[in-house]
Amino acid sequence: MNLDPFGLLGNLDTNWLLLSLIPSAIGFVLFVYGKKQKMTPHLVAGLLLMLYPMVATTVTSLLVGGVLLGLGLWYAVRQGY
């Protein structure tokens, strides 16, 4: 049974989909926290964490992007933003 007769899903890998949900879920929590507490760095980092898995093409880029965004948030909070 062909679940994608028109080829709209392309090359969808379920493992990649589940792996990319981890930073997206963390980003969602950070976004909601930043919005409620009116903390701009958390809000921006959460938004970026939710969106960057859409452009990350490898596991390495997914991990490196998440670590860099996390370090950026940590640095912004340490600087008093």
C-alpha cells in the first residue's frame, strides 16, 4: 500500500523525525518560559531551537546547532540579558 502516491513527503525518515523532536521540544519549553517570564534570550533561543531542525541535514549539524544555541543562551544570561 502506497501511503504517498503523489510523492509529497519526499524522503521522510522516521528516525530523523523523532530525533529532531528533541531540540524542538526543548525549544518549545524555552519559548513558553521566555514568553511568560518576559525573558527575551529564552524566547529567542526557544524559537531558534524549534526552527533549526528544519534546516539541519545531518545528526552532526543537529547536535552542533543545539550546542551552539545552548551556549549562546548561557552566554546571554551570564551577560545579564
